[in-house]
Amino acid sequence: MPYNPDFVYDPPMYPLLPIVHADDDLLVLNKVSGLLSVRGRALAHQDSLESRVQRVYPTATIIHRLDMATSGLIVMPLNMDTHRALSRQFAERQTRKAYLARVYGEVTQSQGSIDRPLIVDWPNRPKQKVDEASGKPSLTHFQKVSGDGTSSLMLLQPVTGRSHQLRVHMLELGHPILGDRLYGEPYARYQAPRLQLHAWQLGFFHPGQQQWVQFRSDAPFASNDELEHAATLYMANN
């Protein structure tokens, strides 16, 4: 049985095709929270970023995903040469990914790392869980951007790309992400109308342009001051 059999998929219709960058080789898009990255099996789950893009760019393909509830940057290649080159970069961890998340409570550590192996929680799938014996290695670096006593904005940089990695690692830190319907306890789950997790920075070597490119999409739940401070922290460590 799935974890949430009563789930009703109702993706937002605006913006319909949020293109951040387009050229002959690839697209960079800003996925909205509530939209699947790829088509689901059920007929009711066919609407996705993938299907919307392919109506306009039929050759676009998916090489990485974001959780339905997560917003932010996704790159989609437009030809097989670019697909192979970017897939290799993701597989070999040559890309740079940074997320912003607003979590429950005041995080006391200014920075650190979470190294906890993850495995699917089969009775409650699609949830994941920490399993020291059988889990796959999962590593996340974090920095605190701001805190107000009740919540903290965190800059998260995953080294690995496990499913739900950031959500489970923040829970392991004792600070679940606000609005998380899967992992957040009621005290954190209902403090935001959506999951407060956003794929904020994405960098990779552009196969066609033969140069490093970096894209940014600011989180809608962060203030301008917080975004500026997050950018300073990010630049100091990358």
C-alpha cells in the first residue's frame, strides 16, 4: 500500500512553462511546488514538468528530478549528445546543487554535515528512512543562513542525490522542513502551506558552450536579506 492512498493530484497551472534559460542544447526550468517532475503511472498523474515541456520541445528529456513538493531548478537536455554529457556529470557528482530550506526551530550549529545512509521505508513508501546496516551512503552539507527563534533558513548542499535526502537529513538533525506532509510532525507540518524546500542554485559544464554555467532561482519563502546572505555563504564555499 502507498503511504498516502487518498492523495489527490491537483498541480498548479501557473506558471505553465517556467523557462529560466533556453538554447539549442538544453533548457533550465524553475519547477513549481506541487507539480510532478515526470509523468506518473496513473492517468490522473500525466501532467508534469516533463509533459508540459515536451509539448513545446518534443526532444527534451529528464536526467534528474525534484520531489513533487519541492520547487526550483531542473535542467533538461534537448539532444542525445547533451543528455549523455549531463547524465555523466550527475552520475559522477560533477554538478553543483544548492537548496534553501526553512526548518522548524532555531538551529544552533552554524554549519556541519549529515552523513546518514538512507533506504526506502517499504511499508510506508515513498518514504525513506535511515538504515545504518543496509542504507545507501548519503551526505549533506549545511549552513545556517538565519534564525528567528522559531524557524531557521538553511543552505543545503547534497553530495549524494538520494530520494528525499534533504527532508530526512533535516529530520535527523532535529529540525524538519516546514510544510513537509511526509516527514514533518504536526508542529512543523502545518506551519507552511507548502514544503519550504527550493532548488536554488544549479551549476554544470555546458557541453555545447564548453564552459561552466551557473543558474539561480530565488526561493519564494526567503527574504531579500536572507537571499543575499545565502549567496555570500555559497560563494565563500564554492
